[in-house]
Amino acid sequence: MKSQPQTAGFRQIEQDLRNDVFRTAGIRVVLLYGSEGLLADVYARRLAATFLMPGAEPMDGATFDAEELRADTLIGACDTLPMLSERRVVTVKNIRGDEKSLAGADMKRLAEYLPEVPASTLLILSADSVSKRSALYKNALKDGKTYAFDRLERSDLKAFVKNRFAQAGKHADAESVDALIAASGYLQRDADTDLYAVEGDIARVAAYADREEIRPSDISACMGVPLETDVFRMLDAVSSGDKGTAIELLIQLLERGESAFRLLPLLTSQFEMMLGYKEMRERGKSFGEIMRALDIKSEFRLKKAASYAERYSLSGLMHLTERLYRVEPDIRTGLFPEQLALTMFLAEM
């Protein structure tokens, strides 16, 4: 059966599960791949549950690790008829590094076998990466369904967090969800946090809260407040004309041991984003065009920067950014102590 590439990841597979596509279309092969292994694991289990009778998993299901698998063993498992379940479900996990976890001959045989998987079997392949030029990918695409599970955007991550809290019997409002996402660092550029880590954070917060409603204070108690959030709070205070509160926040940060040399890169990054946004906005660029031009993955971060940028003229932002560049050398040369140098900058904003 021919299938088009599925690039919508978990949204597409959710839709296909709701529409019972795997049963009605007789899908025999599913390839789940991408950097978010947790999603591949979750949907492999849900696909298996679609066809396996509860309690019959030991007889009608088989799971293999690709690093210990031979093609003949896998083919034998797929060709075995189910005993109690609607279909036999065979899962191959951990196909790693563009399929190099299997020997070349075994991978070639597996790829060639995909069109031969019997209608009585669902074969689920899980890989961290797969070349779209490979025979495995092309045959899986031709004879089944493929789903890419890469890093989530903010809207999808929010849905994931709310869903996981709901599964734990908790309700998290938008503020609490945003707080957990910020504290996790998942959306930060070059973050190494994945959904396994986010799920662990959710479980920890859910266990900590002694009520159904999750509050931002629960997030702070379990995960702390990320430095970026404190920087946003300072900028929020300045933008609302309350420089006194911004300076108090700065003093609190320094008193708890934060260094000016950790704060400055975050401030500088924010001002460079504000300046880039302002310049392109005045040239008539759309929000989406600005996101792409600045290579910003988080719509939330750019919207924050945009709200701050609206307070200043382009020349004013250029002046403040240049002024911010001078703060670090002023501290390093001993011209001003850390607190005074940063306080002077906040007062000038």
C-alpha cells in the first residue's frame, strides 16, 4: 500500500489513530524515527495496544533490540500467526545512527522484506535517525507509514505538558505550563533537554503538589527559577517604568550568588534580538520572516523581545545595545564593580 510522507509527527499519528487508519487501511509497516525517542516509545505502545488482546502480549507480541537482531530472527517472528490477538505485533527498537546498528546484509534483507510482511502482522521500526535515501525508509514509506518525531515547538510542547499533568490527575493552567517549560530549558537554543527530561520534571512536580491544581509556586519549589526568567522579570519592570523593582531584582540575583558574567550574555542576547526585530519590522518584515531571519525557534521569546522593543526607537535600541557591550569591559578593568555597572545600565534604560 502506497503512503505519502508523514511530516506532522505526533499530530499526524494521533489523527491516524483516531481515524483507525492502521486497521481500515491494513497498514503492515510503521517507521517511527527522530530525536524524540520518548514519542516513538509512546506510539509504539499505543499501536501495539490497538491490535494485541490484553494479557496476550507474551504470545502475540515480540520486541527486539536492533543491536542484537538478525534479519532471519525478525522475519520468523513476523511470519508467525497470532494466537489470541487481532494481529501479531513485532517491534524493533534502537535502530541507531542511520541504521548502522544492523549488519549491512541484515539491513538489506530487512529492507527487502518489508513488502512481504503478512497482513496478520504489524511491524513497528523505531530509529533515532534514518536516511530518506535508504531502502529501509523508501520501502517503509511505500508499504506502510512513516512518522518523524523531532523536537517540539512551543504549542506542541504545551499540549504535551498539559496532557502529562492530566494523566497524573493534575490540572495545570497556562501560567504553570509556561513556568515548567521555561524552567526545563527545552526551548532554549542548543538545549540538550529532551522529552524524557521534561516528563521527569512533570512527574516530580505532580508528586510534590498536594492538590489537583498545579501552581507556578510548585514549579519553582521543584525546579527553581531559570535565570532567563529573572532577566525577563527585570525587563518587564523596566518596560512598565518601574526601574526600582528591576534594580531590586538585580540585587537579589547578585546576593544569591549569580555573576554579572552570567547575566550579561542573556541581557545582550535579548537586546540583540530586540534590535534585530526593530530593524526588520521597520523594513516591513512580517513576524514569521523575522523569526526565520534571526533563526529564532521560540515564538514566545521573540514576542517577549518585540514587546520590549516597542518601547524604544531604533536609534535608542542601538544606543542601549552599544552601551550594554561596554558593561563587561567596565567590570573586568575594574572601572566599576558588578552591581554598580549593571545598576547604571538599568537606570539608563
